[in-house]
Amino acid sequence: MEKVFCIWPNAAELAREIGENPVTVRSWRARGSIPADRDVILVRAAAKRGAVLTVEELAEARRKRASQERVV
């Protein structure tokens, strides 16, 4: 999910652009995970910023995180 948080300068701006509470977005960043039901809105918001973000990239980030959690 690091790529998502690199597209926006801070959690508050990301929250504003996707209509989410900044505290919620900060908690996503802290846990390193974003609910899958936000994928489409994130992809669209990234595109408005001129960034390329795909649903596939988000899904892959989740798979990697899940596999790392199983190892620990």
C-alpha cells in the first residue's frame, strides 16, 4: 500500500479527495492496509492526480501483506 501513500502528500489530502475521514486514512497508513472496497475510488483519485494505480496493484499488495503475516 506504500504506493498509495506516496501519491498523496499526506493522509488529510488523500482523505479529502476520496471523501473519507482523515483519522480513518491515517489508521490505514499505520496498519499498512486499505479496505478493498475503496480500490476503485483510489484508482480514480490517483488518475486525477496523473498517477497510475491499478486494482491489480492494490490486490497484489494485499496478497504480499497476507503472505508476510503468515510467515510471522
